[in-house]
Amino acid sequence: MNHYAIIVAGGSGNRMQSAIPKQFLLLDGKPVLMHTIAAFNECIFKPQILLVLNIDQHKYWEELCLKYNFQIPHQVIKGGTQRYHSVKNGLKAIKGKGIVAVHDAVRPLASARLITQSYKVAQEKSNCIIGITPTDSVRSVQEDGKSEALNREKLALIQTPQTFEVELIKKAYQTPYRNEFTDDASVAEYAGYQINLIAGERENIKITYPEDLDIASIFIKKTKRLANCE
């Protein structure tokens, strides 16, 4: 069984209030994106890593790899106008069958255990989506400003990786782009596939705002501390 990982790195850094795209900001002494790729490299399946990156950032990424002596093998692919198109470009680079995980470049703390589990479930059930239960109360807000309480136990905050049989997700991505395609699960669901959901990890945060880097740094220090105690 062949295993692949498409790392989607299209962030502009607008919400980070930074001129540097989020995936290139430093976390624990090296760019966020390097942590993300390393997480997949630590998975027991050793997937072939496909990095989908804005064409204007390819040279900069190459320079960063030299600067930080980053040698984990990966293929760099041209990104698209939307996340949907970037994932589609990554899928086109996969020639054989197997299992592919699609992951946000700015989720650097997904554990090798979670990544491995996502591959195993997708191999068994054709797809695997990861989510966590909200800890806050949630409400549905209507256009007229009214709101309604929802049962948070019946809701999930969706993370990545989102993992699929290659043939399934390639077929799903033959559907023309729609605004409601916010992730790969929504594309697959629109194509008629049932989605399989498993529990994610609280530490698997998405680096979106400046404070997220501080939170991620705390999680990394905690992981190192626990590793030293073993």
C-alpha cells in the first residue's frame, strides 16, 4: 500500500498581522512548515510528501531549506487560486493507488500517532476525518440576529489531516469548485461519500493568529519535557 501526504501551504499571513506567510514564521527555532513535514516523516508509513506552495514562494522555501539544513525528502508543487485548486494540483501529482492524507501546513503539532491512525482508518473505511468536540457553548446565529443554542456534544470542530483512498478523493475532486467546499471532507461529501469521523487532538491547533504561535510553543515544550522524563 502506497501512502502520500499533501501539505497545503497557501496562507498569506493576513490574520497573523505579518508580512511573512504563516507557514514560514519561526516556531521553536525553525519555520512552522518544517515542523509539519517532520510530523509526517515520523509516521510509521513514511508517506511520500507533496508540498503545494504558491509558485512565488518556491525559491524562498528552497533558501529556507538550505538555511536550516532541512533534508526531509518532499516534492514541491505549484499551488492554486483556492485551497481546492491547490489540493487538486497535489492529487494530479499522484500517479498510483493508495492512501493520501491532506493536511494544513500551519498545523505543525499533529502527532505521528494521530497521522498513523488516520491512514489506518482510511485504509479500512475509505476515508478518515478528524475532529474534536467544542468545549465552549455554541449557538446558531440567524440572519435576523436571533440565535439558538446547539448541543455541543453533537458537533465537531474539524481538523486535518483528512485522509482518503486516492481513487475516491480524485473522483470527488472532479466536481467543479463551489464556495461551500471549505475542506476535503466537504468535497467528498458533496460527491456522495459518507464521512468517517474520529477524535482529533487538542494540541493539533491551526496557526492563524499571533497568539497561536505562543500556544504552540507551550505545547512543544510540554512534549519535550515529557519525552525527557521517559
